[in-house]
Amino acid sequence: MRQNLRFYQYIMKKISIGLCTLLLTTISIHAQNTIEISSELPQYWSFNGEIVLLLGGSVEDNLFQIPELQAQLEKLKEVGGNYVRNTMSSRDDDNVWAFHFDTGKGLYDLNQWNDEYWGRFENLLQLTSDRDIIVQIEIWATFDFYRENWEKNPFNPKNNSNYTSERVKLPEEISTHPTWTENPFFWTIPMQYNNIPVLKYQQLFVDKLLSYSLRYGNVLYCIDNETSVTASWGKFWADYIRKKANEQGKSVKITEMWDPWDLDHISHRETFDHPETYDFVEISQNNHQRGQDHWDNGLNQIERLKVLDNLRPVTNVKTYGNDLGKHGGGTQNGIQSFIRSVFFGSAAIRFHRPNSGLGLTAEAQAVIRSMRLLSEKMDFFKAIPRNDLLSARKENEAYCRAVQGADYALYFTNGGEVNLNLVKAKGKAQIQWLEVMKSKWSNGRRLNGGGKVTIKTPSDGHWVMLLNFDT
């Protein structure tokens, strides 16, 4: 009997040790698979324990709502992409809203959830996590709360059974653009209107979202899309999300997206100057700029962060530009903007959905694949923008990213010829040409370091030249 007892105790001890090992292993894997700011190079992200460049594009912004989601993600992964945007929006055809619709009353009940909405969201999180794709969530889809979209939004008092317009002071009609900020929905927080009845349901929505997203480590958070409201709103929700995450022992990375196209607008300083609130800086609105201005403005923001001693990742979750759309200067400028962002040091770059951007069209796929090929063939993260090494250069003709003396990459926006200073480079190197729109490498001539050389593209179009010198 005593021997049986000792044997039983021995078995239970082994089982206990095994379960603890499994639990610790699971925790370790989960921690490793969390998106973090690189400790070595805080301008970039780290994922799975390695510094990573985020590149992406997608057919839609509210990606969790589309039926062909898995195919979209697999296509992105196939071309080297690892970054998508997901607004929690429901304004498009065939979308569902977050709350239960009572068909008998013809109204939404904000105390009950629509399982289909949240099931779609969880599916996105799982599918992206399985493929090591980072998803940047925008919690409040600004344009869902104005004009025709407000007409069908469950938070509109006329559409739910939980409060009236008179009680919560929310209008049933809003005909103006979000930049007019005429929806008090974005003024409910305690330091503003303290609109407790509406704030209660806003909190329930955020809590529900976090109940899913905090289980995954591949998530970045953005409070709004192109917001024009006060900084208090964004700070309130950023602080709230961080505290909720801390209570569960989780790490989150949060930003805000402002509406002004000019990154020197004072509203952008709320993210640039407050690393205690915002872990990274979203500068997508810079993609309304063109050519050299786009490069100068983007690069200046990174330099500003360095001067302020709070360097952290700068992201471009929306790269505009499509000949079929009205923003971003057309397809060629959209391609240029994406590549310029890579070269000036943005940590994450994604093509905006068609027709405002190229989404995941054939052109977008080629650019994503080519930028991945480039980043893997040079010491990309140690390289920095070095246009000062170029001469005889026309405006917006070529851009340089280099580890001086070792790796030199030039991007030509439409062919061209420039002089490159290789004074610090020793020995010889062979020119490698990357034809961006074909994602194809070819070899050029060999040349000597130690002086200036003339670099001319094989033809017009988007070209990247790469030199690797032994150091």
C-alpha cells in the first residue's frame, strides 16, 4: 500500500513538473512573439526576437470584414509582406456592426453583442498571428460617425434602445465632414463632457475588443483614423488601454493618427512629444506630399525624434497614390512614396486600399517583394539616409541609404544618372541592379572604392542599385 502511494506521488510529481514546463514554454513563446520596439535600434520594431521591417498592403482597411481574408493574407505573406491595417469599421456593404440587432424592435441593443462581428475580428487576429503578420488596429473609425455612416451607426440614438438623443445630447443627423468635429461622441470622456451614458458603452466596446486582442502579441493600436478632436480624447483611451493591458501583465504599443497633412502642424506634436502616452508615431498623412517634399518631411520627423531623445518607430499605415483615385499623386507617386519611406527609415509601410492606394495589386506586390529582397541583401537596419553622398542629382531623381564604407543602396524614381561618393569604401564591389517592378536582380559592372563614381540606371523606371563592400 505504501509502495503504491509512493509510486502515485512520484507520477503526480512528474505530471506536475511536465505541466509547469509546458506552461513556462507557452509563456516564453507568447512573450517572444510580441511586437516590441527594438532595444538595439529603437527606430524599428522587433518581433520573434529579431529586428523587423514591416511591409504591407491590402484590398481593404477593415480587413476583418472581408470574406476572402485568408487568401489576402497568404498573398501578402507570399510576396514578403507582414503588416496590415484593420479599422474596426462597419460602414461598407456586407459589413456587420458590433452590437445585437433586435429585429422585433428594429433597434440595436448596446448591452448585447453581435457574435458575427467579434468572430470575424478574432479570425483576423488568429490568421495574422499564425503567419507572423502584424495588424495595426484603429479603434474608433472616425468616418463611421459622420454623415451617411452615422445614419446607420448603432451609437446613433435613433438606432438603439439604450438612450435617446435628448438624454445623451448626441445628434441624430450630422451632415458635416469629421474635421468639423460636430459629433459629441468624441467628447464624452470625464475631462470633457463626462457623458456617462455614452461613455459606458464606449468602454464596453473597448473592453470587448481588448478581450480578444490582448491574447495576441502581433497587435499595434491606433486610437483614431485622421482625428481632429482634442488630444484629451486620444490620451484618455491610450491610458485606459495601457492600464487594462498592465492588469493582465501584457505589453501594448499605441499611437494616434492626426488629420493635418502637414507634419509640422501642432496637433502632431501630441504624438511626437509624448512618448509616455504614444509608443510610436503614425505619419501616414505625410503621404499626401509629393517627391522631394515627401522625403524631406518624413526624414525631418525622424531627425526631430532623435533631437528630442525619444526616437521610436515611425509608421506609414496608409501610402496614398493610384491613378484611379484622387489622393497621392497617382500610381507612380504612390510607388515612389512607399520606397522613399523605406529609404528614409520608416519602421512600417503599407499601401492604402484602392482606389486611394495600390492595396495589394500586382504593382504593390512587386514593390513589397523588392523591398524585402533589398532589406535582406544589405545591413539594412544599420544603414541611414545619405543623400549627402550624391552629387549631380536632380530633385527627386535618386535617394541613398548607406552604411558608409560597406553597403550603398540607391533608389532611382524613374531612371537617371548621379555621382556617388565612395571615398570611405575600400576594394572593389560589383553593382547589383534590382528592377523594382519585376523584383529581379541583375549584375552590373565592377568598380573601385576610394573615390567618386558615376551610377547610371540600365533604363527608365524604378531601379535600386546596391553595392556591398567587404569591411
